[in-house]
Amino acid sequence: MAWDFSTDPEFEAQLEWIREFRNEQIAPLDLLYPKLPYYPLEGDLGVYVRSLREQVKARGLWAAHLGPELGGQGFGQLKLALINEILGGSNWAPNVFGTAAPDTGNAEIIAHYGTDEQKEMYLQPLLNGECFSCFSMTEPHAGSDPKMFTTEAVKDGDEWVITGSKYYSSNARTSKFVIVMAWTNKDTSAYQGMSMFLVPSDTPGIEIERHIGMFSEHEDEGMHALINYNGVRVPAENLLGGEGQGFHVAQTRLGGGRVHHAMRSVGVMRRALDMMCERALSRETQGSLLADKQMVQSDIAESYAQLEMFRLLVLQTAWKIDQHHDYKLLRKDIAAIKFMMPSVLKDIVWRSMHLHGALGVSNEMPFSEMWQWAPSMSIVDGPTEVHKITVAQQVLKGYKPSPGLWPTEFLPPRREWARKVLDERIAALKTGAPA
């Protein structure tokens, strides 16, 4: 059995190019225009960003999450994870590399389930970087629990009529189209009665009640929205993946997305650890460097260990996906990285922020945005608690109850068994019989 932690030299050279490209050419965008990655590109800024995208395409790194038939390189989840680890340290990098959420997930499901016409109308502009998209699934009263959804799509001739409300619809502000999840058959379970629809954002009846920001963002500044669908009519051919396939389509979308989020979080963790170590070696107090203080050394050691353990779990999960090509088979592993991610991220960023003292909690350091990523990741793609339950249930499937009153590792009968085995084998050796 092969067991290899190395990256082939050719791909490692690509990763090194990405790091340098991010640090030298994308970093100015992060520093000067941190809020604009999901807005239409205009003027000189548009010229610059498009020039960066052309360099990415020339290196064969554009839309790396997709196969060659759709303009990607067919890298697979492991290589994509290593790329996302680097891109995670930047707001603009996913946009420049054609891997920005929610567009990556939306592109994946259209690629998997879309008709030729749907791919031409919705997928190709997305892959070309000509537009943004929105994913509209969760609801105000239900969160991400599909059993509690109320948004419904009713067939009327050769059209579907969508009615309901969706909360926290990602990227609604600048999207050209929305992917909406709605009931199409309430006589069955949510897992067979939901469907997905491709809906142009300018369709009559779509009402954005308000935009929702993150933490300290100003009112109406954010990139998520509360959307009301007031009898929104779409042609029957706008159904994505077949009637009743909505839940299955959503799971296909979310599985890979959770791996991508995890490795982008690793990139944030790595940046926080780098900042922590630099600060420890630069700041002197009470007669010595912070790096010489045992409590600081403890924080650095724990942060390093947490980061490396989590990173390896994510990479192993990505490798398993490449081996089996079945997200359902790997529910346990994907759920594990999902619920671990916010906890490890919070710990490392918090320690680094704390080590910087008052400077760390100021708006002259990037910790605020880095830290708020942690609670966000505990909610995105399903709350942490749900994924812990999934892991526990999947782990327990590999076990069975003890056959009798006592646990199988209860020592008295184990010792009795061991004595019997040793007596028999020693006796056999004395008589020359096979042990």
C-alpha cells in the first residue's frame, strides 16, 4: 500500500507560483478594495483584475475545481485542497482564480446535472468570469433544515411558479441568476419532494427585502440577502437535475464545498500562526522576548500542533474523495473536518490576536476579519452540532454491542483466555508439536 505525503515537483512549482502571485499581485487588491471581490469589474480595477485572470489561465489554473471538459484541469480534490490553502489567505484570490464561493458549488451542480442548454446559458458565463451567481436554500424560520422549508414551486402549464422566502441567500446583490430550492411534492419526504431551479435574478416577483452583512458591516452592506419569491414564474426547462432531486443535488454541491472551506481556513490559520511567531520574536517585555516566555511558547506549540493535525485530516479526506469519487461514502470524514474547522481556527487566531495586545484588537491589524471567519464557518453548510451527530452515527455503524453482560475488554475472562492459549502453546512446544 502506497503512503505518500509528497507533492510532485511540477505541481509544487505551480503552488509556489500561486503563493508568489498572491503575495505580490493580488495582495494590493486585498488591502485597498477588500469589499469588492463580488462586484462587477469596472474601470482601471476591472482592467487589472482581468489581466490577473489571464495570467492564471495561462498557467492552467483557472477554475481548478472543474474537469478538462469544462475548462478546468481535472486536478481532483487533493490538489484543489492544496491550492485553496493558499487562496484562503486572500479575499480576492478566489475571484482571480475562478474558484469563488458560491460560484464554485453552483458551477459544479450545473456541470453535473444541467442540460446542454442550461450549461450554455448559466454555466459558461460563470466559468468565463462574466457573472456571479447566488445559492438560495435556507429559510428564516428553518435555517438549513429542509424538513421545515415552506417555499414551494407549483407546476402551471409549461411553467413553475415559486412562492416563499429565503434567508441568507449568498451573493444575491450582484448575481445574474439564483439557484432556488423549493418543494415540488409535499406528499413525500423533503428528501424526495424538493427540487432545484435556475432563476434569472431579474425575473419578475423576486423581491430582495434586505441585504445582510457580517458582524461590523454597516446596514445593507453585506453580500447575503432575505429574498421573497412572490409567484416567480420560470419555464419548465429551468428545473435543475430533475423533479424531486433537489436534496441530492444540494448534497453533491455541499460535499466538495466543505473541503474547500476547510483548506481555505487552513490558509487563514497558517497566516495567524506566522503572525504569532513573528510577534513573539519581535516584541520584548519584562526583560525578555515574548518568544522566551513559557506561556507564549505553549500557545505557539499548541497552535502548530492543531494546525498540522487538522490540515492532514483535510488532505486525507480530499485524497479519499479522489480515490472513491463518492461524497456519500465519505460523510463521516467530511462532517469531521466541518465541525473541527471553526474550533481550530478560533483557537489559533485568538492566540495570535491576544499576543499582539491592544494592536491585535485594533483596526490596524487583520484579526477581526480572520476571527469572524470562525463563527461563520460553524454555521455555513450546516451547523456544527448536526455534523457531530453525523460523525457519531457513522462511527457507530462500524461497531456492535458486546455479546454478553461484560464488555469484550473485561479483564477476568481475557486473562483466563490468555492463560489457556499460553498453556496450550507451551505444551505443544515441549512435545515438538506445531504451536
